Amino acid sequence: MPFSIAIASASSLRPSSRIVLMGDACHAMRPYMAAGGAMAIEDAAVLSRCIAGFDDLRTAFSVYEATRIPRVGEVQRISIANSWMHGPTEDVDWFFDYDA
Ligand SMILES: Cc1cc2nc3c(=O)[nH]c(=O)nc-3n(C[C@H](O)[C@H](O)[C@H](O)COP(=O)(O)OP(=O)(O)OC[C@H]3O[C@@H](n4cnc5c(N)ncnc54)[C@H](O)[C@@H]3O)c2cc1C
């Protein structure tokens, strides 16, 4: 039986002043990069560094948002297209060498 996969826009990662989302709660994605769990772990690493690095949560959450939305958005885009590693010469370093 066919099934659909719900996809949240990476923009729903946007924080309020007191609550912030991470992982599938804000950017569940199609499985074609096998990256949903990796993105959640990266979110956690970046968010913890932002909270440790800024005195106020609003700034920490804003930096977290600005850091994560472009990357998660690109992973979502490629996962939706189901085009990951379909060719032998694609540049994959941006994905595997990401330093959170
Ligand atoms: C079959 C399959 C294969 C996958 N393979 C890969 C892979 O190879 N690589 C990869 O990177 N990703 C993979 N993923 C995706 C990955 O599993 C998810 O993206 C990842 O688990 C998301 O983590 P999360 O912490 O955001 O959410 P979750 O792992 O869903 O964690 C949410 C937790 O919150 C709990 N919870 C929910 N509601 C409440 C509540 N009201 N109160 C308290 N607790 C609550 C849930 O029980 C759950 O434990 C796969 C997913 C599936 C389904």
C-alpha cells in the first residue's frame, strides 16, 4: 500500500523566545539521504554550543536558526528530489565533512 511521508519545512525550526525545536519535530524529511537522525544530532550539537556561547536565549536561538536552516533545507531539498549520489562524480564532502 502506498504511503506518504510528512515533510516539515525547515523554516518551522524558527524559535520563539523560550521554545526551540530540533530534529524531526521541525524538519522531518524523506529518507533518501538517510539523514534525519544525523540532522537531529547536528541540531543538538549546534544548539548546545549556541546556548553555551550567548548570554540570552533569543540570540542563541537566532544563531542556531541561522546556522541550521540552510543546511537542513538543502538536505530536505535533495531528499525530496531523491537525487543523492545518483551520479559517480557528485561532491559529497559538504554533507559528510560538516563540522557542527
Ligand atoms: C526506518 C527508518 C530508518 C532510518 N534510517 C536513518 C538513517 O540511516 N540515518 C539517519 O540519519 N536517520 C535515519 N532515520 C531517521 C531518524 O530515525 C530520525 O530522523 C530521528 O530519529 C529523529 O530524531 P528525533 O530525536 O528528532 O525524533 P525521535 O527519534 O522520533 O524522538 C522523539 C522521541 O520523543 C518521544 N515522544 C513523543 N511524544 C512524546 C511526549 N508527548 N512525551 C514524551 N516523549 C514523547 C518519542 O517516543 C521519541 O522517543 C530513519 C528513520 C526510519 C523510520
